[in-house]
Amino acid sequence: MFAMFRSSIWVCALVAALTVSLRASAAEVYYISEDFSSETGYFYQGTIGETAYAYHPEGGFYEIDARKSKTGSLAALTEQFSAYEASVSLEFHDSIVSDDIYAGMVFHYQEDREGRASFLLYAVFPDGYYCVWLVDRESRRQYVYRLTRTQLVNRGGQNTLRVVARGTHFELYLNGRFVGEFSHNALNRGGVGLFASAGTQARFRSFRWRVNEEEFGERSVGFRIEDEDLEDLRTVRDAVDYVHGRL
């Protein structure tokens, strides 16, 4: 079982769906670009069970502290897409020494009618391994990409994970290097998120989620939302009015 935050704060989800962040290059238009440099953002903050989720703008990272938890912990964005690229840098901080310590990025996140989550989890281990699991309705877990040892894992620092999703086909990158690809038909679209196993304190930096333009229909217009404005977006109507007022 997994202790998870499901993105039920619909204002945040809707704002994310209606906006993108413009980067320096026109070729790099992101659906979400999160540097964790503000006190608020797209991901959950608070405590669920024994796990604490928090932004640390002074250090520019988002932390999932599951050191006291008996289960893995996930913060997810639930907007669903099939064709996208997602990436994040992570590091292990003050985690319990164990073969079961890992952290990573969730992709193709979905929920069934009972609210049970299924997703793919690209996990990296501090002792030099990586793999991808399929988690089925928060209970069953199976490898869809084998546990693989590599010298690419930075055991004492940050590791950047990147996934390129095209429906049911996926490419995996680790620290800028292509490390494998696979196809699996269980999930063909979904959201993305961040994950830390039980006993892990993981810090995440530079989260990017770039969605294929064809999934938007018409091209999106991008702008950044100011921190002081986020505090006023309390309802869906607030979010809609804010976005349309800026277009």
C-alpha cells in the first residue's frame, strides 16, 4: 500500500492545465516548470500519516520525508496526457540505510472509480540501480523494466530522471544518458508525480513536464503566475478568471 496525495486541490490542477511557463527558447514550452523557489506551487504541502511534504524555497527543492513511514509516499498531479516528457532531479538526504531505499518519478498516473491509483514508477536506488515498476491499484507491483545496475547513478548527489512517453511506449534517461526503453499496454495515459519509499527522505529539484502540443488542441499561451496571485486563487472560478484575464 502507498500513502499518497491525490491532487484534489482543483484550483491548482486547473491552473496547471490552463497555463505553461515560457522558457528562453521558443522550442522549450513547458506545461509545468517547477524550480521550487517559492513557498507555494503545484505539489502538496502538509503531512499525511507519518510523511511530511514541504517546499524549501531557500534551498530550491521539494522534500518528501518518509523516514518514519511504513509505506511509500507519493505527490501526484492528476491531469492525464499520453504524449509528454517529464524530468526531475533528486537526491537522498538522511535516509535509513537499507536495500529497500529508493525514490523516483511517477508517470501515467490514473485512478479507478474507487479512487485506487495505478501508475508506472521510474525508481533509482542510492547503491547504483534503477528500474520501472507497474503499481496496480495501490497494491500489486511488478517489474516492467528490469532492475539494472549502472555506474551512472550519482551515489552521493543528485540524479536526473527523464521519461519520454508516447502512449504505451516509454524511453528512460538517467543523468542525461539514454538507459533503456520498453512498451507496456496496462496504462496509455495519465499524470505524473514524485515518489519516496518508506524510510526515505528525498529532495526534488527542477521538475519539468512538457506535453506534446497536439494534446492541447490549439497552442497554449504561456505566462508565469506571481506568488502573491496564487494566494488569491481559492476557487475554480478564481482560477478561470485569472487565466482569461491574462490571455
